[in-house]
Amino acid sequence: MEKIYSEWLPQANYELIDDYAIELYTEGNNQSNDYQSEVWIPVRAK
């Protein structure tokens, strides 16, 4: 999650808006290489 805010967002053509972020963690071993999760952050085009 930290990389989204510190690396991706500053160079993206989007800016953060004041709303909720959603993190979805599926069942399974989160240490596994094929584990998947989702992060939804509220953004708008610059």
C-alpha cells in the first residue's frame, strides 16, 4: 500500500480525493507467490 502512495501516485496522471480507500484480502496464504488482493483508492484525473 505504501508504494501506491509514495511511488505510483506522485508520477501518475491522477490525484487522491477525500474518500474511502478499500482493501480486499481474499482467503488463502498471503505469503504465497500466487496470492491476490485488491486495493481501490479514490482518485481523479489531474
